[in-house]
Amino acid sequence: MNAKANKNQSSCIEPSYYQAVTQAIRTQAVQVLKDGTVAGVVGYLPGRRKGTARPALITTPEEAEKLIFSPACVNNLSVYLTKSKKGVLKQGRIGIVAKGCDMRALAGLMGESQIKREDLFIIAVDCAGVYGSRAERSESVTEANIARKCHECTVHHPEGADFVAGAATELSGLTPLEAEEMARIEALPQAERWAFWKEHFSRCIRCMACRQVCPFCYCEQCLCDKNRPQAVENSPRPAGNTAWHIVRAMHLAGRCGGCAECERVCPMDIPLNLLNRRMAKELKELYDYEAGLAPAEKGPLNQYKEDDDQSFIK
Amino acid sequence: MSRIGVFVCHCGENISRTVDVEQVASAAGEIPGVAYACDYKYMCSDPGQNLLKKAVAEHKLDGVVVAACSPRMHEKTFRKAASAAGLNPYLCDMANIREHCSWVHEDKKLATAKASDIVKLMVERVKKGKSLAPITVPVTKRALVIGGGIAGIQAALDIADAGHQVVLVEREPSIGGHMAQLSETFPTLDCSQCIMTPKMVDVANHPNITLHTYSEIEKVEGYIGNFQVTLKHKARSVDESKCTGCGICMTKCPKKKIPNEFDQGHGLRTAIYVPFPQAVPNTPVIDRENCTMFQSGKCGVCAKVCGPGAVDYQQEDRFSVEAVGAVVVATGFKLYSIDRKPEGSPIQGYGEFGYGAIPDVIDGMTFERLASASGPTGGKILRPSDGKEPKQVVFIQCVGSRAREKGISYCSKVCCMYTAKHTMLYHHKVHDGQAYVFFMDARTPGKGYDEFWRRAVEEEEAVYIRGMVSRLYQKGEKIVVMGSDIQVGVQVEIEADLVVLATAVQAQDGADLLAQKLGISYDKYNFYSEAHAKLKPVECATAGIYLAGACQGPKDIPDTVSQASAAAAKVMTLFSKDQLERDPVVAKVNEKYCVGCLACKKVCPYGAVEEKEIRDRQGNLVKVVAYVNPGVCGGCGTCQATCPSKSVELDGYTDEQIMAMIESL
Amino acid sequence: MHAEAKQHDFEPKIVAFVCTWCTYAGADLAGTSRMQYPANVRVLKFPCTGRIDPVFILRAFQKGADGVLVSGCHPGDCHYMAGNFHARRRFAAFRALLDFVGVDLHRLQFSWVSAAEGGKWVEVVTELTERVRAMGPMLEFKSLEHEEQWSAFQAMADVPGVVNTPELKEAYDKI
Amino acid sequence: MKNKLMHLSNETMNVGFVKKVEALSGSSVRRCFQCGKCSAGCPMSAFMEHPPNRIVRLLQLGQGQRVLAGRSIWYCASCETCTTRCPNKVDLAAIMDALRKLSWDADGPSKESYVQLANRLFIENIRTYGRQYELRLGAAFNMKSGQFLKDLMLGPKLISKGKLKMFHSKNKNIGEIEAIFKRIEEMRKKGEAL
Amino acid sequence: MTPGKKRLNYSYYPGCSLHASGREYDISTRALFKALNVGLKEVPDWFCCGATPAHNVDELLSLSLCAKNLSLAEQVEGDLAVACAACFSRLKTTQHHLKEDEEKRKQVETAIAGPAALDKPVKHILEILAREFGLSKLEESVKKPLMGLKVASYYGCLLTRPPEVPELDDCEDPSIMEDILRALGAEPVKWSHRMECCGANFTLSRPGVVLKLSNAILESARLAGADCIMVACPLCHGNLDIRQKEIKDAYGAPDSTLFGNIFGSELQQGAPKDQRDLPVFYITQLAALAMGVPSGNLGFESVITDPKPLLREKQLL
């Protein structure tokens, strides 16, 4: 079982931890379903293939006994709560299993009046990391197969939940891959940065998976689907693609919690989270704002200070 | 297909000198959707306007672009002409080819090309334009005035005299405010109460004024012309309808030694009391914290002696809702206290002046009460510690004011004048006394003000010393004042009998909370913000709410009264019509697509965005969306730029219009 | 730069998004004062900089603008009190994004020009026009307009991790 | 003295002195609001330790002794610029005259002996001769001030140019001058004049 | 001079300086009045007016001396003409003060044992020339216009200040000297130091003061391109003329001057410092010269800064 474990002990999580978390989730889910606290629980069930998991809404204690939490539980379940994604909220108070990164989305959605805290029973997971895309799904999580976002995770220990499954995992000593990549792009000459993104955006097939999976893309009509006026060309050509990704990054600025689901689901492997992270970094530097750490009344782009930086304005 | 008419003006030679107007007109004729294009010498002249009107009719135009001067110059002219020709005025736009083109470029070829582009931009804009109708909002012709000081009284009387109903709310048991506390007023030295009390009585007797004292604002809903205000009437423990104001309760009350707030704590009052003899209404109130009946249940003397049986220990706070169309906020100010401030307060006290612990270091308002004939000393200047007449009095200006590090950086505006007045009052009352004033600048910009100050110096022999005081300390019966005279360049030391501090004027306690209820903005000092510092000095950014007096910033009585009357005039202007008509450039929400993230609400500078519940026929909540109140919307469009799904749209500047313009580039 | 500017073999297209109360009026003042500036600028009037959507800037570049100017009231002067404050944050973020995707920010100018600053309007417009003139046409977005998606395929053929199978290639080539 | 701490009280403020200055000069010191215009235009400001405005300020605070202790009043050129331009009509030139007289009467605590000496000699000259006798005035000044070589080269030149007369005749009516001096002294003795 | 009109006649108070260091002022005044056919009769047995030293320390003495002189002047017919600006100022001040202050007038009358002649009109020769004789008549009388002579007219302190005393001209922007100069055919220059103090009577006690203040005046006149300075006061003349060489010695180094200080090194590196001699004329000398009075009768020999080279250059000799 430890054959493939990374030498670095701190980043190798034993499967037993996930089993413990799974057990805690089951117990809690059964209890809240039984006592009627919630009408249902959004969580993970085992996938049909080994080493996979799938999101599910369960409504009975019996089903709850089947809930799992494993490194394959990559999905951000908060996406199922908004109306545009055929949300489940109208059924009454809902339980939801949430990793730290998912919690940031929940906080953001609360700040944007999309969900109410009292409508949720949050079963948070003290998450030890999930698989990256195309990673080998061994039984334990190692630096080799952990998701890139988990390398720089700062929210393992969720706060403000109704229940926390698991305790005190530490992820440290992992190479900050995304930060390094961002620094690399930033250091490129401007023309090469353009070339980099041009190549990526040109591949986009406008499948809109990024939009579909994003908890914050809850608009009932996306700006990019509007044709009067058509602000963003919607056929998969480089011009429209570039516009789409810039507009999307702009719309997510100050909101995105960094779950990186967009990047995970992208069939063309466009490094979308890189854009979101860059915007998050900028807003942190300019306005000392980090999205989703707690429900906020106003996002960084919905408020201002009279002495905000204006060095770029003549 | 649109049928747009384009009219290119020569403006004499102002445009035609550098722009080939004929070419611009003929190019405009080629733009798809343009049904008619021509050029003319003076479009704004009568024949020019007639040309436009005739063309609208003849060519069945559904939009007009006048390529001429700046819209800031003649937009109204041409929209009026278009309107006269039966066209919606908002389908008439101007292409600015004079200020933005012919006057700023010399090269005729480039200028002509640019003029054609500008025309094209505006044609595209008009093509996507919509007919708009002015917005009307009904007006409730009844005003609420918050605060019963001189500002509120003046505003209430002015509005009431104009024939409108006024609801006047005061949180203290009597109206009168700070002005009732003053002894004499600058620059004429007339007795404050002599000019104030008749106005208070006028308020009480005015048939159009409903007075609620000992009451506060609980909640404000609605918008211009249509506010619903919930008032909280604090329990007075005396039934106003029964009380005759005979005052026997006060003479019999056994609790007699409570420091009187009206006298800045230097006089005494009973537990059932009116703040001062001329109070309006002359109905006592029971101070429950000091009343034996309320504290121990044993007393009840006032109820026993009250003939009409007005005393009611069971009375509770009561609430009422008033419908009003306009609100005048006149909540006044409070004075800075030099006392030690709680940890973390942005404002510091004055440790160097003893944090208020030296009994003979008093503030200006206390001096007013000492000088007032109705005050605790009967108008004699006697110092608080031992009741002796002070022979050396030091006045210190700018205590708190203009002291950035103490948390207040502004000038309190009234202190220079009232300190000069104090030195005069002192000199009149204590002939062998000497007044000294430490000051940084004498700021006396008012009618007769500088003359008044100079009189204090030249005739009343106050010694003004330019320089500040570093420290005050008690030395036996004296207070040592360590100051400096920067003109001579020496340190100055005075052993004073009494020190009077001209403490800063600050916003009232709770000013921020009231502002939040009203939805008006306030500055970092909690003074209320006017909509425009120069051109809208009495209006709030929130339509229908007006400011009067020191709640907006330090102000003296004449300025306060002027602003109160100005606010009243604004209210009367609003009340002069049954319906409020507004420019229709306002935002509208597309409820079908709005998902209610309310980002628009967060950025709206006017507080015009509200939440609206969409329900199905069974009454089930379908969703919550944003709603822009057209009566309140100012038309900036920040909401639309912020809305991710563009479900809110600013009429007159729709995305469709702007995109069409960009596409035509 | 000056030597090139004098040749004027390239007339850049400059689009200005301005608020009506301050900068539009400032440009009017430049006119009534008969100041002179390059004729390259096309002005689009908005009620407030708060109304200006980043998408407009993007669209302007796509539609052939070589330079974009966004200008409004100085902080504290906004006719709508706070529109320019919101715009300031919005554009600070948008600039960072454009920079990250490789747009040369020298083509995008922000300014505060009040109704009294006719001279500043001339200065800002002239400076941007001449700067962009020296930089030459903005080709990035324009070239995208003419490109089809698959044109980039060959360039990516060797990048590891990118979906690139012989079948796909064949399929693309058939199109 | 100049920078010594100033105690202010009814006792330390010498109001009597100020009133005397006001009576002699016919000008109020309280009118002054310390705008500094007098000092700004004074050609002699640079030579004074108390510029004109500060002299008035010290008088406002009843600090006549501080004024007289300095030499500033003796550096006033009586050019009247201050009086002419004062926005409050404070006749500073007259106040200076008054201060000098009070200092003169008290036999000057001031240290500026040269100017006083020149004045003294000038007035003595009038009393003796009725008119100025410039050669004597200059010579006497140099003798008494101990500057024997002052303007040494200038004297002979002026004599040769006829500008300085070697001899001087007294007025025929010289007795009338002496009578004026006597009468003024008498009035002062009787307290009829300041 | 003009038939049919009464000849102007004045009593005359020359003052001490005009009998000594300012003798050329006296000589030229008499010569000018003679040339203009205006009568001038000296007050007999006049006393010193007390000048600055007297009022500096003893106002009552100062007033009494002047009052005495005024009553002496009563003996001679005609308004009292005064040439010296200091005497003029003292006499006018005395009249002004005593008219306003009843108590002082009584004290003064006691001191001089007689009434103070408060109504004897006191006229400075400038106003006699410009107003009573008249500018146009003056212009007509010119025989030898002072063509091409650029003159900086220097008023000093006491001719105009304080305004209510001399009542001669605007106290901040007078023009009477320039008007006369124009009538004489000369060219008055515009300059900044027309009314700055020259140091006056400090010439005896503190000559250093005089050097500094007079230097600023001379520098200003040179900067304005003046050929010479014109004065109407023997004290000013003394300071600007007699001490001119001393001033040059003291302030000759470029950066020690007023303008050197202002313009700093720029001036140093530029043209060499303007060190021209500026002859100082009395108003009466120039006027008499224009009236054709031979230059030998105008006391030019008494002047320290030799004016002859300049007058020769302008062909006025």
C-alpha cells in the first residue's frame, strides 16, 4: 500500500484518513436526515469505476450510508445549489459536503444572495487533497497525483461549518506549481504572453464546460449568449474565444474561490485557473481582498475607498 | 429599416471652414438607415429648425441626428424641435462636429473624415434608440423635519407657513436645541432666548405642525414623494393630553439634586422635570433612571399631587407611522469633550488639559450657561469650583478643531466668534477682570463678524495671544496656563482663575445610525454629505431628503437659519406639483434574466436599487430580483457596467446603442 | 519617436470613452478655446465612467482601435458621487488582466479630465495618439479576427499534454 | 531678555506705559491685528531685533520695558512707510517717536548710543546756534563717539566743495530759541506737558 | 512774465542744509525763480526746523520750532515756499497736528509765546512749479529742452508720506516729478525705488545703514537705464551723491548687491556689473538748466559726482 507513497511523509496521506472522514460524513448525514434537519444531502457516492466518485443528492438515511469521501471527490458541489444549475434548494434545508475550497464558493454565493446560510447544513471536510486531472489514481494521495490547486491550498481547515469531518491534516512542502507558473508567465515579454494565451484560447471549442461547472456562473442568461447586442462572438473562433475568456476572468475577479473546476473540466486543457488566480492576486495586492474566506457584504469591485490606488490614471 | 434624418450645420463658417459639410451630408446619406441628409447654414435658427420639422414630416423620419455644436449647447433646442414635429425627443441626438472637430483641427481632409465618423456614430446610436417618456412619481405633500433646534424650527415654520403639513420630531423632551442654551448671540449680542422662545411657541401653536418631542426615528422606507417613517415615542410617563403644565409635580418631587443637562450639569433638576422653564411643550418627563418610584417602587408623590392625573408610570414606548413626501434632517451637533476617550476611539482627548478633571476648566457651552440670566448662577460669572468671581480668565481656541492628530482636522467655524463674544460678556460682567485668548487664527468671515472681534480686542480689551497652549495644571486655586506668543516669540505663562475651552463642533451621537436609516451618506466625521458642495448644498444625494444646519457641518445661527429656509424652499418646490417629473435616463431591470445577485444594489450611489420578490399566481416565491426605483435613480449606469448578465439597462445609454457605435468604428 | 511621428504614414484609430459631465465638457472647452490636437480620436459619450464596461474596451480593440482612452471626473467631482470610484477599481483590475494576457498597456490610457481642463484633454489625447502612432497598428486583436481556430493547431502539435492524436489531426485537415 | 518667559497678569502688564505711548502718539496700539505689513515695508527691519510689528505686539501685552531694552526704536528712520500703509491706521512712526521720547526722558536704557548721541548733538546745536552747524555736528559726533577717523576723507572734500562752512554765525534772535527750550522745560516741570 | 497776470510771489524758507551741504539747491532755486520771474523772499532769522532728531525724541520741541518758523514766515508776504523735503514735511506736520490736537496747540503756543500760524500756506517748490506756475507755462518757458536725458526721479520718504500731511501727490504712485521732467523735455524712466528710504539722517550716526539702503536705490536706477537721478531733498542728495563712491567701494562686488542677491550667479556670469556714476541733480538745477540759466550759476561745482561729462554728452552744457 505504501509502495507508491511519496518520500515526503507530510504529503502522503494514508487511505485510512479518508475512510475516517467518510465514516464521519455518513454518521452526520444519517443523523440530520433522520431528525429532519435537512431534506437532502448533496454529497459523493462511489463511481461506477473503481477509484472514482460521483456527486449525488440523497434524501434517505439508507442512501446516506453509502456516502464516501475519497481523493476522487474532486467536484465542487456548491454548483448544485444555484437555480440556473437546476438547484436543489427549493426542497428545503439541504446538507452539503464541502471541502475548504468549496466552502469559499459557498461563502461567495451567500454574499451574492444566491443562497442563505440558514438553508444549508454544511458538512465540511478537513480535506487532505484530491486527485489532479489525468493523475494516477493510486490509493493514497501523493505529490505526484495531488491536484495542482491543492499544492497551494490555504483552506484545509474549514471554518463556519455546521460539522467538520476529519481533523488537522497538514499539507506542506509541496511545490507551488501554480504560483511558479504564474510567475513564469508574468516574467515573459509581453508579446510572448500574448502568444501563450493566443495558443491556448485558439484551441477553445466553446463547449462551455467551464461555465457549466463554475458555481459563480449562475446567470440565467450569460452575457456571451446575448445577441442584442452581441458583445462576445459565440462561435469557436480565436477572436470570440479570447473575448470570452477575458470577460469570464473579469466577471470572476474578486469572486472566484479558486476551486479550479473550470480548469479540471476543460477538454482542451486551457489553464483557466491561472487567469483567475492572477486576478485574485491583483485584488489582494490592490485592495487586500481575498474572496470567499467569509460571506462578505460587498466584493472588491462592488466597493471603493476614496484613496484607492490611481497611479495608472493620468 | 430605420428612417434617420441627418442635418449638417455650417454654423456660419465655424464648422464649414474646416469641415466639408456637403461631403459630410452626402456621406451620411449613404449610411444604411439614413433616409434624408442635408446641410444648412444655421441649424439652430428658426429656419433651420423648421427645416428639421419639415423633413421629419416629409420623409417620415423616425430619428434625427443634428451634426452641429456640442449637445451641451443645443441638445434641448433640437429635441424640442423634434418633439414639435411629433418625434420622441430622445430619438434626436447631436453629433458634435464643432467643439470636438472643426474648432480643434486644421487639416480639412482629416477634419471632414472625423466629422463623418462622428455623424456615423450618432446615426448608429439613434438607430438603436428607444422612445422614452418622462417618469412621474406621485408626491405626498407632507414633510418630516428631524430635529427641533433652530434649524428644524425654521424649516418647519417655513414649510408650514406655505400651507403644507409638517411633522417635527425632537428626541429631547423640549424643542429649542443648543440655541436655547445660549446666553447672547454674536454679532449683535441679542439675547438668545428672547429671539428663540417666540419661535418655539410659534411651532407649538402652528395648525400645520404636528410636534413629537421625546421621539426618535425608528425606520424610514420609501423614496422621494413617498416616504413611510416609523417614529418611536419614548415613554414620557406623563400623559401629554392630560398635563396642564402647572409644574406642581416638579416642586413636590423629592429627588431634587440631579445635575441638569440643560445647564451642562452645573444646575440641578428634579426627577420629573422640564429641561428649562420655557420648554415647548411644557409637559414634564420622568427621568426613570433617577426616579425613586422607578428605582425602588416607593414614592409616587408626583402622581398623588397631579390634579388632572397625568402621571402614568405604566406608559410604554409607542410607535407610529407617518407618510411624508420629503424629509428635512436638522439634527445639529454636539461639542467635543476633552475627556479621556475609550481605547480604540479615533478621537483623542486632551491629557495636557487634564482630561476634564480640573473643575475650573470648562467648555464654551458651560460658559454660556454661566453668562445666561436664566443659568445656574443667575448670569453671574462664578467659577464652578468655589463660586468665586474669576479675575483672570483664559480662553483657548481650537480645542479639538484643526487638530488632525486628535482626530478632527476641520475648523469648527463658530468658536472664534463665540470666544470673542465670551470675552465681551465677561468684560461687561467683571469690570476689573482680564480676559486672555490663545488663538491660531481669528476666522471671522461673516457680516459684521470681524468688526465684532476687533471690538472685543480694541474696546473690550481682551488680550489676544497668537499661539497655542501647551498645558494646563492646577496650582493652588489657580490654573497655570503655559502658552506662547508666536508674534513676540516667547513663552507666556498666565495664572488663571478660570479657563474656557472653545471645543470643537462634532456630529451628534448616533448621526451615522440615523443616516443609515435614511439612506443618506455621511463623511468620516459623521457629518451628512450634501449632493454637491457648491450647487446642491442642501440636497442629499438621496432624492427628497434635505439638510439644514450643523448636522451637515459646523455652522453658526445665521447660516443655519439660511440653510433651513433653503431646505424648506426645496421642499416647497417639490410640493408645488402633484407629480414629480424626471428625465427618463434611468436604469431598468430585466426581471426575466436578473438572478438577484444584487451587485447593482451594492454599487448604486443613490440607494435606488431594492429587492423585489417575484411570485407565481399561487403566491409562491419564484425568485428575488433587483428593482430600480425610477424616482430615485440618478442615471449614472454603474449598475449596468457591474451586472454580469447585463440584466439592468440604462435607458438612453443601452448596451445595444453603445455596441452599435463601437461596431461602426 | 518624434521623427516617426512626423512622417504620419500611419494614422492610428483612437477611441475615447468619456463621461459627459467632466471630460466631454473638457473637450468642449478645448474646442471653444480653439486648441489643436490630432484628429484621430473618436469620442463616445457616457453619463459616467461608472457606466463604462470593460467589454466596450475589448470590443473597441477588436473593431480596430489602436488606442483606447477612458476619461472621467476627478475623484470627488463625480456628478453621480461615486461612479468614477467604482470605475477606478474596475479598470485597475481590467488593466492587470489585459497585461497578463499580453496586451500592451501603452495602448490603453486612463485619465481624469475635468470640465475646466481643456488643456489637459489636448495633452492626454495628443500624447496617446503620438505614442500609439509610434507603436504602430494594434495587430493582436485584429489578426485574431481573421484567424480560424484550427490555424493554431500546428503550432501546438509538439506541446506535451495537449490533446493531439493522429485521428484528430486527420479530422482537422479534412475540414 | 528677548526670549525670557513672559508672565501675564494685571500686575505684569504695564498698562500705564502703553497709555502714555498712546497719548503721546495719538494712536491706539490695540487696533493692530499683527498683519506684519509694517515690518514688511520697513527699510530698517533688517537692523532691528524687534521688527515694528513685534514692538506693537509687546505694547499690546504691556511689555514696554522689553521694547525700551532693545535698540530697535533707534533704528527707525522715520520714513513713515509703516504709517502710510497700515491697514488699521496705527501711526507706528508716531508710536516710535513716543517710545524714543520716553526712552530719552528715562535717559535711555537703550544701548543705541550713536543715534542718541547724534540726536543730542543736533538739538544742542539748535539751542546754541539756532541753525545747524554741520561741521561742528560731525566733528563733535566723531569726538564724542570716539570714531575720530570716521568720514575722515569726506570732510576736507566737502569743505573744498563749499558744502561745509568753516565758520558759522549765530542767529540774531538766538535768545528766542533759548526761551522756547526754557518754556517747554518749565511746562514739563509743572506737568502741563508730557 | 505773462502780461496781465499778477506776478507770483513767495516767502522762502531754505533751511539749514541749503545754507551748507545743500547750497547748490539754494543757488539753483533762486536762479530758477529768477528765470521764471517768480518772486522769492527769504524769511528773516529763521531757525532750524528740528528735522528728524527733534521729533525723534521730543515732539513738542519739534512742533514748537516749526511753529516759531511759521510765525516768522508770517512777516513775509506770499505763500511759504520750501525746497527741503524734510523742512517741508516738518512744517506741514506741525500745521496738521496742531490743527487736529487742540491741547498740543496750546502747549506749543505757550512755548513760542504767540499764536501758531497754522493757516500760512506751505508749498513745496515741486507744487509751485507744477501747479501754481503750471506745467504748460513751464513747458513754454523752456529754452533748452533736456532732450535725451534719462532721469530717475527720486521722491524719498517725506515728500509723500504720510499722505494726509504733505498733500503733494499720490502717496504710492506720485507723478509730479515726472510731469515736470516731461515739461522740461527730459525722459523720466520707470523704476522701482522711487520712494524707498535712503537712510536719511543715519548718515551721521550709522553710515553703514545709508550705504546699504542708498546702494539699493542706485542699483535700481542703473537697472532702469537712468543717466542720472533727480531729487528734491538735500538729505537724499547727500546720501546718494556724497556717499556714492563709498557705496561703490562697499558694494562693488557683484553678489553683495541687492540685485546680485536676487539674481545670483546669473548676473555674475553675464555682463559686467553696471558701475556707472549717476550724477544726482536737484530738480531746480535741471529746471534752471532747461530755462537757459548758465550752468556756472547752478552750483555744479559743489557736486561730488561730477555731472558735467553727462551734460556734455547730452549737449546740455
